[in-house]
Amino acid sequence: MRTIEILDSIDAIVTKAVTVCATLAMTVTFIVMVLQVFLRRIFNAPIIWAEDLSVFFFIWITFLGATVLFQRKALSSVDTVVMMLPLKARLLVQALVDGIIALSSVYLLKISIDFLRRQQKLGHKLGGALGIPIWVVTIAVILSFALIILFGITSFLKKMILVRQANQKGGGTV
């Protein structure tokens, strides 16, 4: 049981860090956009870079949020048939799916890193006012896939431990 607690702690710490980052990005976006509307409407002096920043943070929030949803198993899925299986079979199928997602994410991570390198060579910028290199946005994608790999592996390992425990108990509930 100790291994599952360690894996749960890793998941909790990483999820908390990602949630804090996404929350900060959302808060900064909200403050900048409220300030933008106020300055534009009252003083007719909009913040030139406000929209660029909000788009940039929106992308980051989306990808970070997706990793948290994946970790919490809150993404939509059709698991009616899986839930009808006996416990060990259900855990094995769920572990297999976690493993497939983690392995697929390794490939997608590699493609994302290659894409980032190409963007760096091209030197394109995001928007006009901030002048943020477009490859900085791709870091959100890379981080997202890396976290999905981490969460997929930890979930896979937890399920395999539960299967082993079910086998040791003679197929009883875990």
C-alpha cells in the first residue's frame, strides 16, 4: 500500500502545482482584461498587449487544465462496458488504457518538441504587441504531454498494484 500512497502524493503535488499555475494565469488574465475594458471605455486608452496576453494565457490554461482533468479522470469517456466487468478485469482494462495514453503521449511529446525546434528556427512571434515567440506557446503543449505521461504512468502503476493485491486476496474486492 505504501507505493500507492507515494504515487498518490506525486499526483497530488504535481496537480496542485499545475492548478496553482493555471489559477494564477486565469487571475492575471481577468485583472488585465478588466483593466483593459476600464481604460478603453473611460479613458479611450486601451492596453495594446492585453488581448495578446489573454490569448497566450488562455492557451496555457487550456492545456494545463486538460492535464488536471486527465489526472482526475474527469474527461468524458464511455466506460459502460468496462464498469460491468469484474474488478480485476476492469482494473486491467483501465491500466491498459492508461498505458496506451501514456505511450501515445510520448510520441506526441516528441512531435511537439520537434515542432518547437522548427518554430525557434523560424523566429515567428505570437501577436504583435507582446512579441512573444510562438514557440513559447508550444511549451504548454509539451508540458501537457509530459504531465499526461506522468499521470498515465502513475495511474497504470496504481491499477497494476491493485490487480496484484486482488490476486493475493483470491480475487476479492480491493
